[in-house]
Amino acid sequence: MSNKRTLDSFFTPSSKKQKKEEPTGDEKISHSTHVEYPFSIPELPPSIAKELPSWPALPGKEINDQPDLDLLYFEPFVPSYVAKDLFKFLRSQLPFYRVEYKIKRGDVETQIRTPRYTTVFGLDDTSVFSPNGKPVDAKSQKEVPNAYSRYKPRPIPQCLDALRLSTEAATGCKFNFCLVNYYSSGTDSISFHSDDERFLGPEPTIASFSLGAKRDFLMKHKPGVEAKQLKLPLASGDMILMRRRTQSNWLHSIPKRTGKNVVDDGGRINITFRRAMVKGGTDNYYNYNVGTGPVFKWDEVAREMKVWKP
């Protein structure tokens, strides 16, 4: 965004705020707003925001004992006493989608319904958001007609942008996109894949956070090289930084989980930060993580995602 602040000024509350008691209702908390948000999104509660300067909770551990593998594993990045509240807050306050799309293999066309809830925020390197919230050319600061005609981008809300800034400070990496997956139970999953699209550049770095239920994170080398499969039991608050040659050579997945999968109520949120270089990345991320279907929002009474009605 155009008005940049230092990391310290972003995280440090003003003296006036420090004297106030912690808010008890959404009406007392500032909200992130944008014309492309279906509804306003609350900023992080003070109880969570005040912990940000102390993250990561533990230093990252390097995992690079397999060919082409380069990971930095934080166990955890977000301390456990905060991770539970952060999970509940994000699940209840973000807009989610259950994207459907068609794929064609040969003459066979298949309708795919994404086996998890998704949402995304951000804008690729070629553009920035102007003060009025519209994408403009990153160099000229001028609007580019029809630059994003299929999907309208939206900025990362403060509740996720604060985590992005903390991640950048800890890793030295820069990110402009935030993807969020919500796995409602052990039956929600994501198959083996790699985040090696051209619009991410030749050696992209992906920061992947886990909140809520513990789920296995599997990794295997692409065919042609002998390497051991990796299984990391991601707990709430953990973060994996996948970097350098990892994406171009390894696949990763979150498989379905049978049996009882309970931490709180079994739900899991995955937050990934990444950096898209060109407009094709923006279009791709909104197509597969927002789409054109209805908005879902967490219903605390029903204890499930429900179609949101304005």
C-alpha cells in the first residue's frame, strides 16, 4: 500500500490506546474496509496484537537433508496461548468461498468442488492500491483500464497484514498475497501439488501457517530423483517456510484424515503468504480462491460455515 510504516510503528500501540481498557465488542474495534470486501473485517483484538512483536515464538529449524529441499520450520511461530484465539478470530471474521470449476482431460469434462473453504487478498508486483483503494500501475501510479477486468483485487486486511509484516521481519522475504484455506474437518484436504507457477518467479518462497487442528503435511520429491517422503505433523501456530529449489522439485499435500480429528472442534486454518510477479498471478489466485459463487461466513450458533446474506 502507498502509505508505508515501519514494523515498529505498525505494531506499537499509541499512548492513548494504551490507557484505554481492552474493547469488549466489535463496535469498539477498528475495521478494514474496501469496496471489494463483502463486509468490513475487524482488526486484530488488542489481546492478540500486543503479542506480535515477540513472534516468532521459537527460531526456525532448517530442514535440507534431502535433494533440492530447503525448509525453515518454526515450531511454533505463533505461541500456543495466542494461536487458539487467532484461529477463532480469523475463522469467524473472514469471508470464505467454496469455489467450483471445470477441468477437461481429453474429451472428459469434470466439475470440481474445492474440498475446503478458501479466500484470498492481495495484488501482484505490477500494481499497488491507491489511497482510494483502486489498483494503479506500480511505476506511474496511474490507473490502467481493464487491467483486472475479470476479478477485482482487494488489499490484505489488517488482521492478516499484521501477520504478513511479522513474517517478513522474521524471514527477510517480501510478500504481496495472502491465501487462506479453512479445513472444516478431516475430510477436507488438498492433493499433492507444488506452488511453482511462472507468475511466482523461478524460486518462489512460500510461508505457510497452521492454526487449529493438527494435520499431517506430506512432501515428496517429483519423479526422477530418489528421496525420502517427509511428514510433518503441523500443530497450531507452526509455520513452514518453503524456499529456493523446493517448489520446483517437491510436491506437498494435506491428506484426508480418518478417525477423530479434534482440536477445539476439528477445524484448521492454513494461511500462506507469497509474492506474485505479474497480473496473471492476481487473476489466477482470485479465480481459484474466490470465484463467482456465494460468500460463506462462520455461524457460531450452527458451528459451521453458512452462506452469508447482506
